[in-house]
Amino acid sequence: MDKLIAGQVVTYHGNPFEIPAEEAVQVLTDAAILIRDGHVVSIGGRDHMRAKHQEAAFFDHGPALIVPGFIDAHAHYPQTAMIASWGKRLIDWLNTYTFPEEAKFADPAYARDIAGRYLDLLLANGTTTVTSFCTIHPGSVDALFEAAEDRGMRIVAGKTCMDRDTAPAFLRDTAKAAYDESKALIGRWHEKGRATYAITPRFSPTSTPAQLDALGKLWDEYPSCLMQTHLSEQLDEIEWVKGLYPEARDYLDTYEQFGLVREGALFGHAIHLEPREIAHLKAMDCSLIHCPTSNTFIGSGLFDMGARKGEGLRVGLATDTGGGSSFSMLRTMAAAYEIGQLSHTAIHPAQLLWLATYGSAEALHMQDKIGCIAPGMEADFAVIDLASTPAIAQRAIRAETIWEEVFPTIMMGDDRAIVASYVMGERAAV
Ligand code: GUN
Ligand code: ZN
């Protein structure tokens, strides 16, 4: 049966980093979206659409804002239970908190429990697509893909590969196991329904050159997969990489040598880049994934959004759960704004919304399926109450423009602002 979902609908008409943000991103008041078979058919005025499609089931969200479902372009679902762990920086944070927690995913029942809980948290926060690392255990990958399939969610994930003695022995595979297990998982999950497989070396410090080489060869065999990893997150990490790969020109080169720098590569963080790295990332049309709550929480540094968008790079937005301190893409947009301010770039609320949806979709090469509300797109939406708390409501009521009304929810909103999440046109149970 057709469905009409009504509210204030956000639509995109260009790139808000290339044309004025308020031209690129528009809000249609009193609008309705017609949905058939999980896809958007058309968008129009509420009354007109209702009169024209009387047979459709009607769901009215009143003045709430209907945006494309948020797309979290980099997360670690196995870190759900240790989010907000105190007092460490990247390398000792990994050793103290992360690796012991990830070891628990050897138990498939534990992995299934966290995977389901994690995706429900995402839906409660308006996030309908996530790109996640798993652990070295293939069962952790099956658990996440299965949980996403149960919920009808679009998902990108892969087995985290780490075989170097810099990682603890209880959390290491080998170059061959990484290749064989990733290949078997690609066969099971890649392009099955809404699933995409991402070949996933954790980062060059925890892989041997032999493992990176094996994963580069695997990508040659399955070029429609994505590849996700980390790049230049902290200065200590970059020094560590120099010691481990003395022959490499820079951090990016440790991936480049093994065929891992090409279109479809997603580099988490990418804060402290050399000019050569920026030029090569651009030339190869790679995606940078900005993780602002993580960058402040772990003390990593300031991603220069203004410069990277000015250079025309693909940039997605992400929580980096659990280095990031929130599951909420609203909170993530607020942190991106704050980091922008520290680099003298005031990111417009329309740009923030676009980054959390279309920007992430572009980073994942999925902008023809998700990330905007337009005919033919998959009907994944978040419905947002712009007055979800007394503090936000008293500010929003004074707003003279829609963006002045939206901005307090971006800065102060959380899961209480999410009225509903729709996945392929179905309202998610959260
Ligand atoms: N670099 C390598 N692994 C990780 C991780 O799990 N989180 C973050 N923030 N950075 C990483
Ligand atoms: Zn990460």
C-alpha cells in the first residue's frame, strides 16, 4: 500500500559547500512524501498530495522536520559497551579499554547481543545507515550483518584485520586468515540485500606489510567492495607509523604501496595530513571521514573542514563510536561545528545536515540510493522535533528563519529530538 508521510521536508538542490547553503538545502513546509515499495515516488504540498493520493495511508508529523536518515560513516559497533572510557589517548586507550572489550566478540552470542542493541540505539538516534568496523572474529561480522538485515537497514561492515605483534596476541589473525576470512564474508554478505562489505585493515600499525598486501589483492578481486581504515589521527600515532614503516614517504604511503589508496577507500580521521597526502587523496577520489566527538574526546586534533571541502574532497561525518562520545549524529554535527569554529570556519546548519546525510552518502558512493529525499531514493528518514526539550523550545520559538530554528536542535539535541526513524518507508520500532 502507498504511504504519505507529512511534515517539513528537507530537500537538496546542490552542494552547500559550492553554492549558497540556503539555496542548496531547502525546507518545504506543509509537505508530504509519497512512498511505494520502500522508495520515494514524489514530494509535494500536504493538502495537494492528500487529495491526489486518497488511497495512501497517511502519517502526519505536523511541524516536525523530515530529513534523510542520518548516515554514520565510521564507527566500531564492538565498542558500544565501553563508550565514554576515561583518561587515555589513542594508543593507551586502545590497549586499556578497546582491545579487552573486542576480545569478548570471540563469543558469537555476545556479538549478537551488542549488534542488536547497537542498531536499536542508532535507530533511536535517527541513524539509518552505518559503516562499522567489527572485530577479528568472523562471527562479529555475521552478527552485525544479520542484525541489520533483521531491521532492513543499509549497512557497510567488515572483519577488522590485525596480525602484527603491536596488537595483543589474543586479538591477532594472520595475513592468510585475514584474506581467507574476509573473502568468505564477502561471499556471504557483499551486495546481499542492503549490505556492502568493506575490506577492513584496522590501521597500518597493527598490520604487517604482508597483511596489507593480501588485503590489496583481495580488493583487486572484489573491486565493488569498499575499504575502510584509519589515517593520521594523532601525532604520536604518525611517529609510530614512521618507525614501523621506515621506507614509507608518509602515513598514506603505507596503504598506497599495497594498492589500498583508490576510489572506494574510506579514511577515518585524516587530521594531520601532509600536502602530498592531500593531493594524492584528491587525485584518487578517496573519502575522508570526519569524527569530531572522537577527535576532541581522545584529544586527536582539529580536522580542517573548510580546507578539505575547498579542495573538493569527499568528506563523510561519523561518530567513531566508542572513541567518539555519542551515538547521536545531532551531537556529532554540534562537535563538527565547534571544531570548525576553532579553525575559523562557521559551518552553516544546512551544511551540517548535508554532511550527516548526503556528504556521508557521497563518501560511501551511495548517493544514488540514500542521503537525500528525492524520487527514486530509498525511503530512509529521520523525523525531528525542533522543540524537544524546554531549553531548545524556548530558543527555537524566537527564531526568525528555519535555520535559526534548526540550529538549537543541532547544538543541543539528542535522541529526545528523534520522533521517528523510517527504514525503506517502514517506521522503525524504537
Ligand atoms: N585507530 C585504530 N583503531 C582505532 C579505534 O578503534 N578507534 C579510533 N578512534 N582510532 C583507531
Ligand atoms: Zn575508528
